[in-house]
Amino acid sequence: MNDNELLRETLAVTHGERGQAPAPGVEDVVVPLHLSSTYSIPDIDPDADLELLDPDAGEYLYSRLSNPTRNALEHRLAALEGAEHALAFVSGTAAIAATMMATVQPGDHVVAFEDLYGGTKTMLNRLLGEKLGVEVSFVDATDVSNVEEAMSEDTTLIWMETPTNPLMHLCDIEAIASVADEWNVTFGVDNTFLSPYFQNPLSLGADVVVHSTTKFLNGHSDSIGGAVVTDSDDLMDELAFLQRVGMGSMLSPFDSYMTLRGIKTLPLRMRQHEENAMEIARFLESHDAVTRVLYPGLESHPQHELAARQQSGFGGVLSFELDTDLDGTAEFLGNLREFPLAVSLGGVESLIEHPATMTHSPLSLTERERLGISNSLLRLSVGVEHVDDLLSDLDAALSVV
Ligand SMILES: Cc1ncc(COP(=O)(O)O)c(C=O)c1O
């Protein structure tokens, strides 16, 4: 059977890992961790393009340019998104920066979701806006007409996340892809929150997808990494130049190995994250001390129908608001046992985060209030523990609110 015919549960475990014999006669079942920074070559080649070495053709010269462990991971990431190409970066942030560098020039215009990951928003404002003279329009992309209205002759990139953090807003990928096509601009989607297991933006018309592999893809909170995935050969060439030469921000062999290992259980983990998150969302929705629950899997979510249409699952992240103030919220957090207070998400362990004082503290109070990030809003990254233990812990802590 050809790998194109395999399902994601199989691709996640085996793709990219076969045929990587480290020594004659040795057939590893698991891809080896290739730590060598340099490789001896048989002879000189005056025609070699050192920026675009093809590892599949055995072209190895120096590990920043190509590395067998990273190459195996890149193959698996592309396969999971159903894409032609993938590149692994040193962080999600580096993957996003490279994609922006590949698609935007000084004087260009970008249309972006106003409700993006804080670091991406800062990158757009400071790196693109202040340093490169790029104009950025942040819009409420839950309504596609706002994206349409913000487009101009100078627009070269539309940048979206769906669902967003921490408000769990969605945008309609297919509808925005039509706008991008009409204006002939690149459409990028950060797919970190759902992973390729629950959403494939390229199949809905996006041109390029990025991931913070730090989150669900690696899934064990022990590696920082990022990925860019695309079907476009031209974009791939430019991104490979940036990854290897322009920025030198490729993923290390060790983190590539860790992420390959983590991805093997992505489908299993995602299904359990979702099952647990759904039960917790329903429990919180029925609790008197909770004023609202934001989870696209709930029928009460204003974009539940869109989530059901463009995603194949609702994911493991949800937010909720307590019927109390900052002090009451702090007391609730102090009473939890199974939810460490920590940023990041997507690991097997559950985490809780307080956006107003943690991830979104760089935003002004006015901006937080405008977006709906109150002092009693909390975000859960629901892990794969037994859900009864998670529910009891939340129930006990809620009794103090
Ligand atoms: C949606 C999203 N995109 C990108 C990033 C940045 O990823 P990294 O921390 O791997 O650089 C994050 C990090 O929290 C994120 O939540």
C-alpha cells in the first residue's frame, strides 16, 4: 500500500520512519537521532544548490541545511496535513516569522484576526509594522465581510487563527480563502489549537498552515518547535531559504526526534482531550458559579455550526468565566490540585491559565475589556487524565466561589 492511501492514525505512527538504515544491515523501526552537525561527501559538485539540498536524494552536507531526523519529521507533518511540503522550525514563533518574511515586503499590507495569539500580534505590530513599514489591519474575522472590507491593493497576506485564544472565536476558512483568491493574496492559518488531526486548512483553501508543535503535535510539554506546511513549490523554496540560510532557525535533531515520538499518539491523545473537554464544558455550563463557557463543541457556542462543518473535532481547549472578581478567581485557582497554573497548552497534563494577568497582560485594560478578557476569565488546556478526577477537582474548587 502506498502511504497516500494510509489513514492519519497510521501515518502518525510510521510515516517518514522507514528506510532510514544508519549502517549496512541495520533496519531501525524508529528513526535514529542523527546528531552529526556535518557529513562527509563523496566528491565536489560545482552545480550543487546548497540552500536547497534534497535530503530525499541523500543530499547531506551540514545539519543546518538538511538532517535525516528533521527530514523524517517534515515528511510526517506534511502527510498529516495532506500537503506537499513541510518545514520544521525552532519554535512556532520562528515558523510564523518565516512565513511572514516569505510573503510580505516593506510597504505591503496585512489583514489579520484581531484575536490572535499575543506573540503573533506583537510580531505583526513591532517587527512588520514598526521595523518593516508594513501596515496591518486587525479585524473581527468572525464575520468575513470585515476581512473583505479591510482588503486593499497593497494587501499581500491574510493571517488567521481558528479557534482563537482564549475567546474561542472561529473564522470561516473557506469563505476567507475565496476573498484571498479574489485578491490574489496568500492566506495563512495558524492551526495550533486543533492540530492536523481535527482541522486541515489547506483542504479548505488556505495556502499555508503553521503550527506551534510545542502544543498538541509534540503533546508532552517537553519541546519547543514549529512547522510550516504548504502545497506551493515557490513558497516552499522561499521558506527553505529562510529556515536554513536567511534565519537559520531549523528545529534541532533532538527536538525533531521528540516531536516525531510525540506525534505517534496524536490521534489517541486528541480524541481523549476532546472527550474530557466536552464533559468538563458541560459540567461548567451547568454550574451556578460559572457565568459563561466558551467551547465550540457546546451547542450554546455562537459558531457551533461552523465548528461542526470545518473541523473534524472540537479540541481540548476551553475558556470559562467565574461569577466573582480577581480575588475570588485567585482563591479558586489556589484551591485546584489537578490544574497547575501555567501558560502553554496541548500537553497530556491539564493546565489552567489566567489570560488577564498572564498571556494577555501586555494588552491594555481597555483593549482586554473590548475583547471580553475579564479578570475572572480562565482558560483550560484539558489533558488526558481520568475525567472524573478533573471534574471532582473543579467541583471542589468552585465551592469557594
Ligand atoms: C496559537 C499559537 N500560535 C503560536 C504560538 C507560538 O508558539 P511557540 O511558543 O512554539 O513559539 C503559540 C504559543 O503559545 C500559540 O498559542
